[in-house]
Amino acid sequence: MGSGLDVVRWGAGRLRVGPWRGDDQVAYLAPVGDGPAPTPDTVRRAVAGLADRGYREAVTAALGPLEAQGFLLAGFEVHERLHLLARDLRDLPLAPPVPLRRGRHRDRPAVLAVDGRAFSPFWRLDDAGLDEALAATPTSRFRVTEVDGAVVGYAVTGRAGRRGFLQRLAVEPEREGFGLGRALVLDGLGWLRRRGVDRVVVNTQEANQRALALYEQLGFRRQNAGLAVLRTHLS
């Protein structure tokens, strides 16, 4: 797969699996987007298979309550909770005059360097993680912004039918507060609206108050049902 993950069937269920951020000791598990929520039996079979492959731990994608149920019943525990926010696309504020352009393959090292400085170690993307963000939806938009020729921020926005997703947003910490994140988000929202999307969602860690404030300033509203990343030991 282009995202570096495999789709594997265990019993009647399917999951996307691969190493977490390039760590061959930690497995990443995510439900297949068009499939049913994993059952406890599917998760237990997956855990046994991953242990046989030599993994010592497993972490999940950010899961909603229904998706998480099978993992929790199979022994996973909450590692970190996230806010889920959503907004419709009927009215968008004006974007600040920040120059943006399409992200290219040659931008990847600079983009990942910005990502590494913007996020704590657990949340930082590696090359495979960026692939996963770009491939998580049927159509995606990869945009960057530069200052003096250096990439200082980027965003990945995804579309699946009439649903929109802000998959990733990162700005160089020393460049925060100059409208770069706002411009990147609004660029993605405008792209989604032009393609018939009427609702977009984003998630962020509960501790990431700067990101939460930005999204709420742009009209996103917290949803009652948040998300959680789950984790388990496989030994």
C-alpha cells in the first residue's frame, strides 16, 4: 500500500497494520474505513498475530466510542484522549494573505522536520506516517507555506465523498501567531467546499490548547463524543 500499511484479515474482520512511526517493536492498528467496527475476537486474533511477528506493544488510530469498543473489550487501555471538533462549510472567514503552494515530494524532509518540532515525540510523523495521512482518504490536498525559501508549515486535508477531514497541521513553533496555521486551515476548508463537502472534522490532543483555540476561532465546535488512542502490551 502507498501508506506503508497492510490490510490484514483476522477472522471476519480487517485492520490496517504496520510499525508505529518506524518502530519495529510497536505495532499500529487502525480499522478499515469502509468496514465494520472490529469485534473483540478480531482484535484478539490481531494481537496474537502481531505478537508472533515480534511486536511488543500495539497502539491504535484515534478511535470513536463505537470503534474503540472491541479494542477495550480485548484488553486495550486508553493512552490519550483527544477532542473531536466539527464545522459546516456554509460560511468561511477570510484567510490572511499568506503565500501557500502545493506540497511536493522534495518538501518531505523539511515538512517532517517542522512536524518533529511542532509535536511531542509520540505524535511526530515519520515518512510512513506522512504517507498514511496522505492516503487515509480517497482524495487529499497537501499544502506548504514558506518564509525566505524555507518550509515553515504544512497541512494535509482529505475528502471522502461529502465528508472532509483536516488530517494534519503543523507550523514551526517560532512562527506561530503570524496567521500561518489559520491560512493553511482555511485553504483546506475552501478546497473542500469547492468539491461539494458540507462538513469537516479535526481532532487534537486535549493538552494542545493552541491548536484547540485556533480551531474554535475558525468555527469548529467540540463534539460530545471525543476520540481516544488505545494501547496494549503484547507480551
